[in-house]
Amino acid sequence: MSRLEHIRIPEPEKPLPGLTISSDQGLIQWLSSVDHKQIGIMYLWLSVLFILVGGIEILLVRIQLAVPNNHFLNPEVFNQLFTMHGTTMIFFVLAPAIFGFATYFVPLMIGANDMAFPRMNAFSFWCTLFGGLLLYFSYLAGGAPDAGWFNYAPLNQFSYSSSPGIDYYCSGLLLAGIGTVSASVNFIVTIFRLRVDGMGLKQMPVFVWMILINSFLILAAFPSLNAALVMLLLDRELHAHFFNPGNGGSALLWQHLFWLFGHPEVYILILPVFGIFSEVFPVFSRKPIFGYGFVVASGVAIALLAFGVWVHHMFATGLGNTVNNFFAASSLLIGVPTGVKIFNWLATMYGGSIRFSVAMLFAIAFLVEFTIGGLTGISFAIVPIDWQLTDTYYVVAHLHYVFIGGSLFGLISGIFYWYPKISGRMLSEKMGRWFFWLFVIGFNLTFLVQHALGAMGMPRRVYTYPDLPGWGILNMISSLGGGLMGIAVCLLVYMLFTSRKTGQIAGSDPWDANTLEWTTTSPPPLKNFNLVIPVRSTRPFRDWKRPDDTDWAREGVNNE
Amino acid sequence: MVLAGLWDIKQSSIFNVASPQADKIGAVGNGFLVAATGMFLLVAVLTVYICRRYRARAGGPEPAQTSGNRKLEIMMVGVPLLMVTFFFFWSLKTMSAVLPPRPANRTPDVIITGHQYWWQADYPANRISTANEIHLPVGRKLLVALRAADVIHDWWVPALGAKMDMIPGTENYLWITITRPGTYLGGCSEFCGQEHAWMRIRVIAQEPKDYEQWLVSQAAIDKLPADSLTTKGAGLFMHASCSSCHSIRGTAAVGTDGPDLSHFAGRRTMLTGIQKVSKQNIYLWLLDPQKVKPGAHMPKFIFGRDSLLALTAYLSSLK
């Protein structure tokens, strides 16, 4: 055992107000908390709440689509449900879950005692929560938004959607957007300023790197969304005409502004998850990540390229072959660093000693599912294929293989990996396996067949469809798969609730892990660290546990 | 009849193409499918192999701590890069074949305009206009102009190739060459509001001589049976509000907000694909449009039963 060093533990310069309030975790303490761990947990519960809401919405949609010519829902209700489902899942499930893990674990992984701006941290969370509540208030105010999550002009104009739903969409997303941007500023400052001595950029865990890159992506992408939302509010409330072609506005302008945000958003929702996988694969393979430099550098490359690919959402809008070719090239290019990471993780497992925990099962399933989503994604960068298949169920299948097979699998893997640290108790591995198989089978039943439906000519976002051969049976399979996913999610939420009290005690390092968050108790005390072990590589805890076989000695990297 | 029906339906997917444009797209698609399947199998087989081979064993030694391999990493980037470059050039070639620039002086063969929730088809050379069931000749390279009257719609008939958005304020176009006669199904592929689902497309491709015959029949004015019910219906159509939105060739009805109803009963389906044209369906539609197609812009008129029967008789006589 090497000696425990006294190093300065980075902390915000002002004393933390949270430390003066009692830490009994009563309601008032949660509401007033500026502790990054409590805020992280609240982000995660927010995400659980909204996945239930967004899940119920889509189950109703799938019931309507189970058989042709169905009259279970009328088109007005159907359109509100699928719009709210998409908006909820992207802005209030995936994003908050990512922020939850980042808020909780970035300070712990860099050996800090809190975020750089604890009060702003709380502000970011509450903005996100109230943004979500504002969006949902639309149901009470006369109707939810009904023009899809990307809300194309001119359908988003008052003359085509006169209920206040879209106004709530704008204000809710603006409010949540303020939270997202301020959280990103907070992460950037925290990561640059509060790393423990010894942790240079090259010793940062991949997860922290991905959050850093992601925060820059958010800072660059959200202004475009926010501008578009404000312009749309002006159109609707003050009769401006940015997006109204009838008055000299441009319908396509909305698409440019939205996708200039929207495509980076896809990477915003996947890069942090790549970070989670880059923690999970090494720990459960007992090997370092294969190609640390490449994984990080390709993350930076993706972030830069992400701003040059948005027109691939618009290949069928008639911009002309020259424009389309440019964006086809950039979109094909961005597929390479994204896809190659799959081989990095495979190579991490290769030659390792693999433990099939539920966290690892989801990581392994991700390799296969995300490959499907990635390959169908490449097919959209090939413009002629896009011309046939865009805006069909093939796109629906593709985006769910990315958002579920990629982002959500990563977040679930993260839950199983980090739940012991957050709660001090294990999630049941046995029940976790049930959940894994139910969810993975349900997911593939639901979405695999949708590739075929798209190729058979079924457009997306239709509230019903004619009884063409094959359409009925494939939609039925898809709906049944959806039901299975619904049951699986309920099981997960049940596990999350009950394991807090009844789970097996975890101890500080149940997985024999590599990074600093596992050196403190589970759950960590209000003040994360009094002492931090020396950091000389990306796996400081392993170095400390195995002083005879350290990464820094092996690689000849020694910062001292 | 049943067989003919099946034939119809087979033609709604990208696998049963009937135009050289769709054929070229299909070729890139198939090429990509092969490459993608190969890539997928590589990942899947590696995943399964590695998981079986390197399962942790109790008391097993710590594995070798390899953290990279420069040669392998270069290959991991290089091979996919070559593959996407190959597809990029294939894509370029296909795009210029499928959608070459539009000559400035060529009038489109047909102009299709998307409305909430129906299709207007104008044939500029013949000065005729129809709706929803679009007749086109086989064997000719047609220039199809695409417009939108309100929100964005999207023209997609998979058997005939690329889809293209119809965007208010601009005009897009497609080249379509149909190789064999038949009925081709498609649908609006950009979400356009409540009845997006029921903006189905029927393209009826005909041999040139049948097509010419159809053009002549559309240009003709309907000869109405002289029974009193039909005459009453015609009178109602002109004097109630119908004629302010709908046109019927050779009558005082010249409205343009709703579908052109000239030769309406000669079509197979009504309401953009919801149902077959029949007296009963026409009657029920006129009785309560929002019940049949909620969200459609057709108002509900409070007609008595007599008036409804008269209008139904009139409309179903428009062969």
C-alpha cells in the first residue's frame, strides 16, 4: 500500500451553505440543497419521473397503431402525444439523466468537494424541472404542443396550431435551456479549475473528458435553439413573420436553426454515455481503456464536425445537389470517429477478464444495438437512400436504436454501475438480469420491425394507416414489444425505489474499480474527501491498490 | 379482382420499383445493405467471441494491461474511411442521375400542390386539373413540379423513387420515368397536421394512348342525367357554399380551396385514400365531415336528408 498523501482538496472558494444546514435529508434540506450529490440525485429522479410520463404517452400511441384504421385516439390527441413523447424523452429524460450523473460524479472523479458554482448548480436543476413543468402545464392551458418535437414551420404558426401548446413548448424549452447552459458553464469551470493536484488533462477519466467536450457542444448549440424559440414566440404572440412564408418569412429558416442545434444535440446525448461506457468496460474487463488518446480525440473531432452536418436532416427539402453533397461528405466523415469507438471497446474487452454484471451486460448489448443505429445513420448520409427512407418508420427505428440502444443503454449501465455509490446499496443482480432480458427483447421487438415498415412505405407520424399487407402484423409486433419495454421500465423503477432500503450493503468499492469516486464511502459524506490518493494515471485507485503494477510506471508517465 | 388488388399493394414499397430513378437508388441501397451487414456481423461475431473467450474465472490471473496498439488503431480508422469514401462517390453519381438540374425553359408535365389534406394535380399543357388520383404516362421522363399551398408536405411514392418536400414559398421538382403501367401507392411524408395520415397518394400509370384518352375525358364536360334529383343536387352545389371552394369543369363552380371535383365519381377513392367512392360514403361525408376525417377543412353544413340525397346523386353522376 502506498502512503495516503495530504493534497489540497479543491473546493469552491466561498464556504458551502449546504454544510451549515443539517444533513438530515428532510424535504427542506433537499429543496435548499446546493450539494452536488443531492442535486445530481434530484436530476436522476426527475429523469425517472419523466420517463414514466413519456412512456405512458408512447404506450397510448402504440395502442392506437397496433391495428390498421384504429379509432382508439383521435388525430388531435395522437399528435399531442407523440409530440410530447419526443420532447419529454429528449429534453427531460435523457438530458437530465446525463446531467445527474455528471453533477454527481464529475467532482468525485476529479477529487473535488463540490462544483465550482454550487448555487448555480442548484439553479440549473430547478430551471430544468420548472421547464418541464411549464411544458406540461400546456395540457391544463388548452392543449399540448402538436407539431412534433422538431416543430416545423409553418405548422408551428398560430394559424395552423392555435392552442397555446406551442407557446408552452417555447417557454418550457427556453427555461430548461437556461438551466442546461448554466450547468455547462459550471462543468467547464469545475473541470478546469477544481481537479486535484496530479490530475492533468491526460489523467482525466474519459467520462470527465466527455462531459467537458459536451459542455462546449451545449454552449455552442443551444444559442441556435434559443434564438429560434424566441423568434417563434415573436411570430405567435406579436405577429412577427420569421417563419411564415405568406408574409415574406421562410419556412426553411426554422429547419436550419433547429437542426444547427438539433444535430449537435444528438451528440450531446451520446458523448457522455460514451464516457460511461469507457468507465464500465475497463472496470469489468480488468484492463485499461484501449486507445485512451483516440477515444478522447475522436470525441473532440465529433464535437467539431457536429456543427457541419445539420443539413442531412434536410436532404429532401430541395436545397440542390451541391449543398447536399457537402453535407453528405461531412455526415459520412462524422460516422467514422463515432463508429470506430465500438472497436475501441471491443479491444478493451479483448484479452481481459470479463465479469458479466448487469452494468456490463448493458454495455455489451450496446455494442450490438448501437452498431445497428450507427449503420442506419450512415445510410442517411448517403443522399439517395435518404431520399427514399427519410421521414418513414425507418427513421423512427434508427433514432431509437441511437437514443435507446445508445444513450439509454448507457444510462442504465451507469445506474447499475453507480447506484451502489449513490445509495450505499446494491441493485439486485438477479432482478437486474430479468430487467435486462425483458428490456432488450422488448426493445428489439419494437424497433427492428420498424426498419421494414419504413421500407414498405409507412411514413412516420401517421395516426393510423391503411390495411396494406404486412403493415398490420408488423405494427402489432412493435406494439407488443412496446408493452414489454413498459413492464421492464416499471421493474427498473421498482428496483430503484426498493433497493435504497433493502439492497445489499455495497461498501466503498464493490466493483474493484479504478477511479477516485470509489475511494470515498458509499454514499459519500457531505464533504466528499478529506484525503485523496495520489493521481498519476487515469486509474489512480487501481494504481493505489496495486502499487507493484501501476499504469504510470508501466507507461513511463510520471508527473512528479 | 383480388389478384389485381395484391398487385396494387405490392407497389407501395421500395423493393418493387417501377422507374429507373428508383432503380438507381435501390442499387446504392443494396450495396450499402451488403456493406452494413458485413460490418454488423463483424461487430456481432467479435462481441460474442470475446465474451465467451475472456469470461472471468475465479482465481484467474490479472490480464495483460495493454492500453493501445497504434497499427490496429490506424486500421480501425482507415478501413471505414475508405468504405464511406466509396459510398460517397456512388452517392454523387446516383444523385446527378436521379435529380439532374432542371432546364430553365421546360414547363413541368404536371404540377402537384400539397394542401392540408389533399393533393392538387395540374397539367399545364392540357389545362386540366384534378385531385388525389394522379394519372401519368409510362415511358416518358416527366418533370414534376412540387408546391405547397399551406404547410410543408412531402411527395413520396416509393416505387417511383426519391421523395421531395413541398415547401410553401418555393417550388421543388422531381424527374420521374415510369416503366410499367399500374397503380402506385404513396403518402405524404412530412408531418402536416391532424390528417397527415390520410394524405395517401395514388399514381395511376397508363400506356400513352390510354393516358391521352384520359386527358380527353378529363377535358370534357360532364353530361348529367336529367333526373330531378341530380338537377336539384347541381343547383344546390352552385347555390349553397360548395362552389366557393370546389371547381367542377363547365359549371359556375370555380372555387380553389378544396379539391377539384370534375369527374369525381370516376375516381376509385375519396378523401385522399380513406375510402372507396360510393353513394353511401359520399352521403356520410356530407352529413358530418369531422366524423369521417377529423381535422379536414370541410365545414359541416346542416343539410336536410333531401338535400343530402340530391347532392350525393349529383356528385356520383360526375363520371
